[in-house]
Amino acid sequence: MATSAGTKLKPLRFVRTVLNSFMADSGLEPRLLGKQLRISNATEGSVDFELHITKDHTNRLNIIHGGTIASLVDLGGSLAVASRGYYMTGVSTDLNVTYLSSGGKIGDKLRGTAECDWIGKTLAYTRVTFWDSQRNMVARGSHTKFVAKAVAASTPFVAPEGALIDEEGEP
């Protein structure tokens, strides 16, 4: 089903549309995460995702690389901002990751939840929590974003003209 510009989307479809933009226009995310990253759910303020771990995501010990998790904190924070209705998600001002255990090996699924705790006129505060397939918490992160231009430029949950609207999400 085609969606015209200016149509208000539900959070899941909107967040998947923002992810499409990252995958089409960014240098890092499509190369590091690609089709292995899937958004499983999104509500206003929260995004659930999973990463199927491949060799490209691991370190020399064949477990998920800390840099992969840090990249997921960065992208997860952006998607959490998107889940509040912002297509443009700002720029990073601070990012922190705490690693609690190895997180998984090739073939495992790493699950995460990104939440936007607060968004104001200039800053957004997000947190991302990661679990392994046994639901053990393996890492957590926080991501602060400068969002003044994003807030000023957005119509909540409306993708801009020319955006690749996700066709898998909710209408």
C-alpha cells in the first residue's frame, strides 16, 4: 500500500521508515548492521530490535565486538528519538556503554530496547539495554542527542517528501 507525503504513520512504521533512511544514506549502519538488524516493535518512546550476529559483528574472540554494541547504542538512541515522532534525529553529544558480559557469538541473536527518556527543545536523553538469547542483560548504554534542529523541522510521525516509507510496518 503506497503512502502519500504528509501521511501520519504509526510508531512502528515510522521508526522502520527512519531506519530505511539510515540504511540508504549512512556509511556505517548499512555496512556494519545491514539486513541483520530488525526492528521487532516500536511504540511512542520505545523501540525493540534484534541483531543476528555474524562474523562482521565480532572481535578476534568470535564474540560480539564492543564497537558493534556501541554502534547499536548510537543507532538505538536515534531510533528512540524517532519513536517520539522525529524523522531527523539530531547529533550525538554524549554516548556511554557499560559491558556486563560477552553478549553472544556468531549465530546468536542480540536483543535490545531503546527508550527515549526525555526530549526537550535542544536535548534528548536515551538509553539502550541489551539481552542475550537467555534474557540475561549483557550491556547497557546511554546516548544524549542535540535535537534543536530536528524538533524545529518535524511534523510528528510524518516522513518528508521522497522518504522510503516502510511497507512492512503497521499502516
